[in-house]
Amino acid sequence: MGLVAKSPTDYERSDLVHTSEDYWLTRPEAAMRLKLPPKTLAQWGSQGKGPKFSKIGRFARYRLSDLIAWENAQVTGGSGAA
């Protein structure tokens, strides 16, 4: 799907196509990727746990490359050999 503009400033988020791993996700978008409730990410953030994030104004934003690095660091157990 391509970028669909209803007006110059109105884009459907689900239709955004990204070409780089370094773009910002909202907390609900990051939670959806991790299959967690957004409140869990909020709690982890206040406790200093979970993936790295930045505060942009009053909003938390997660860089995709940081989420991927955090996901990879969570892998435990097993030998990885099939």
C-alpha cells in the first residue's frame, strides 16, 4: 500500500510505507509490534525497564531500530540449533 492523503496534512497511518529502520513509533504502535498493552510500556518506562524511548513533548516515541535491538536482547534459552 502507498501513502494515501485525504488532505495535505491528513494521512492514514496504516498506509505509511517506511524504507528505513530508523523511524519513530507511537506507544500504541510499539505496543502493537510487541503484542503488549500500551499501559505495560508506560509502566516499564516509568520503572526504567523495557525498550529505549524518547519523550517528544509529552509523548513517548520509540525508534524502530531500538525496538528491534531490545527484542533481540530478550532472546534467552535454547541453543538456536535446529
